[in-house]
Amino acid sequence: MNQVLSYATVRDITEERLEEYKITKQSLRMLQINERKREVQLVATRQELKKEAQATKTEQKLSGDQAKVIDEQLKISIEKLNKKSEVKKHEYEKKLKELQLSLFKYTSYVGMDRAYRRYWVMRRVGGLFVEAGDEERGLCRHKLSSPHLMREERAGSDKENESAANLRGSPKKPYVNGVGVKVGGAEGGASANAHALQRARELMLCTSDINTCYVHGKVDRPHWSVYHTEEQIGALLAALNKRGLRENELRHGLEQDGAHLLTHVASCPLHLLNPTVAPVSCTYN
């Protein structure tokens, strides 16, 4: 692989596609930002029209039929505003679909979870792939904290492993070649509470023991796994920590891809990734 990447032609093509991907993703981000600004401006404009109509009636002391005329003019103005907004909304949705679809032309990095697992969308293969690498990920914490005590530990950049929000759940381990992943490892130190240790494993938190820690240790690493159903993606989104620096970005990336991701995941050829899984048979009427 290193030798292939040393060729100038391959490097040029790779760099060119990476640049195209960055530009497309930036365009998508700016499109969404501008749409949110437009929606805020739309609400503000409606409020301004209502205030102007009310001020006119108050200043001129209008009532009865004259006040109804002002109300009717206000209604017409808001209808025109809404029609223009609908046209712009339609243009936004059309452009959004185009950009989201174009992103699937590339193998893209989606984000990372609390256990430093990287999520990938492959161009040629359906599914959401998860890479648990064996690179250095820092040192374990000095002490295992019981999950119900973690609500007091808000500070620090590693919020996925310290926030009480983790109590809601954890990114469920996806199926690896059709088989559920189970984190193994020896029992923690004698001073560690067995229940807290089990909960830490379930929530993918640091166990303070490099031999049992999935976050900082080498338990089940290196390792690849794949999400291949819509239900698994839904469970993952529900478990990701919105307050975590890494998982919030991952969640945003998954939501941004939306329906295209679900369609892509549904095409995962699980029977090719695992020969023991029978291929899905198709029947024709």
C-alpha cells in the first residue's frame, strides 16, 4: 500500500478527490447554516409585519371595518411571504439531496465515539463500518468511578467517558460478520466494585485497568465491525451522548446523511463479509 501511494499519479488522484470531498462537505454545511438563518429571518419578518399592522391600528385608532382592512392586508402580506419561503425551502431541499447524494461517491469518515472507534461509510460496500484501532489512546484514569457518581464529573475534554449523560446508554456494539461483539477481559483490581466495573464496560467507560479497559487498552483491538440494518442505526443514534465532544460530532454526521445512509446500510452484503450468513433470497412474482 505504501508503495502504491508513493506513485505521483495515485497521490494526485487521491489528493484531488479529498479536496473535492472537503469542498462538497463544506458546501453542505454552509447550505444548512444559511437555511437556519433564513428560517430565523422568516419568523422575525412575520413578527415585524404583525407589529406594523397593530401599530397602524393603534395610531389611527381604527376599529370595525377599517381594522378588518388592515388585518386583511396583513394576511395577504404573510401569505406572499410564506409562498416565497416555500419556494426557497423547495430549492434548499433539492440542493440538500444533491449534496448528500454526492458525498456517497467517496469513502468518508463520519466520526468517532467515546471509545475512540472510527466510523466509515465505504463507497463500494453498503453498511456503516466501525474501526477499533490499536493505536495509542492515552492512559487510563487512576480510579474507577461508579457510573451513578459521574454526574459530578463534568469538567475535562473527554466528556464521553466522564459525563453522567452516559447513563442513558452506550453505542451498542454492532454485528461483526453477523455475530454480536462482546468485550472480554479479566476482572479489575481488588478495590474496584464489581457492579461499577460491569457498568463501565457496558457504557464503554474507562475501567482504570489497561487489561480490561476498552477505551484505552487493547481489548478486542484491532477490530472491524459493521452496522447493517436501520434498527441498528436508530439504536446507535439514541445511545450517542449529545454532550460528548466526539459523539456529538458523530451524531451530527449520521443525521446529516439521513435517508441516504439508511439506504446505503440496507445494501450491506453481509453474506459476503461472513460466509456463514446465508444470502438474502429474492422472489419475483
